[in-house]
Amino acid sequence: MITLHHSPTTRSFRIKWLLEELGVPYHEEVRSFYNMERHDPAYQKVNPIGSFPTFEDDSLVLTESGAIINHILRHHGRGCFRPEANSREEAQVDEWMYWSEGLFAVHQRIFWDHCAPPPGCILDPVPSVGEEARRQAIRYAAMLETALREDGWMVGDTLTGADFMLCFPLFLANLYGWFETLPRIAAYVGRIAARPAFQRAIADTVVCMTEMRKGTPEYPSFRGTETLA
């Protein structure tokens, strides 16, 4: 039995999208990142640091989204979304999965913490630091712009783990208008967003982001969210 512990706007929507694409049955436990439900003692028994996603497959518990994606594709993917083992394409998928978090998303997180910090963030925001992180992230995105084709997916003609990893930082960055001068990335994000499975997976995140702009009690307004398209 698969259980996905999910919170809108977090990396867990990567996993939700993959499960929806594959049609794999799963049980979903939804918690709010913003009202501190991640610190609930019951959840911390499963994931002591309270991050998202947390993925349970019977007795196996995983909390890193890249590892979760690989596990799902190996054990529940029925051969879908995986290049041939030991192929050039497999190496390329690995590279872009690591690039997603190791280069792009880390700078995006610095931007988020300094320019649109979530409630309860202990960091003392320095907007100039966030703006520099944004510039660095866009500079790294130029690598992706060059590698992308005008159609298709990150590696080849079918979705792979690279696409499921990239969807999170690229979707959020696109909301901030970061790709206005990077048309291939903007088109790629559009292709992802058009998929019915992605729309199902992202629906609660869209609601959350909309409420953040309004500044409701459930989702207090963040500095910087007024720039969201």
C-alpha cells in the first residue's frame, strides 16, 4: 500500500504527478506546510524533520523526491518513463534530476527565503541576497534552455524522471516570470501544465498560491507573491 504525505506548493506534487500519470493507486495524507502541521507529533513519527514529500510503500519510508521517483519507476512503473538501462539517455536523465535540485532549486530556495519568506521562517530576510540568487538561477536556466528541444521532453520523446524532478522548480519559477527571455523553457512548462495528470496533481497547489496572494488566515500573504501571474 502506497501512502503519499503531501502538502500543496511543496516538492510532493512531483510525486503526486508521477502517481497520477502511472495510474498507481495511493492513499494521500494532506497537511498544510503553512500552519505548522508539519510539526504535528504524529507526522514527525513518520518524518522527524517534517518535510514533504514523505512516501510510504508498505514498510519502506522515503523522504527525498528523487529517490521516491526512482523507486516508483523501478517497482510500480511497468517499464514506463525509463530509458534503457546503461544507455546514454539514462545518464542524461540522472544529470537533469541532479541539476534540478543541486543547481537550480537551491538558488530558488534562497530567493524564496529572502524575497517571499513563508510564515514562521527564522531567517532574517535580505532582499538583495534573494535577488542575486534569482539572477544565478536564471543564469543556470540558460543551460536548460540550450538543452531543450522545441518539442518533446527533457530527454527524448517520452517523459522520464528528469521531467518529474524539473516540474517543481520550473513551475514555481514560471509563476514569477523568470522565463520571459527563455522561450523553450516557457513552452516546456506549458507542455507539462497541459497534461491532465499534472492538472490533477497541481490543483490544490494552484488554490494555495491563489489564497497566498489574497492573504487568507490559512495562507498568510507572502512578500513577493503579488508578482505571481
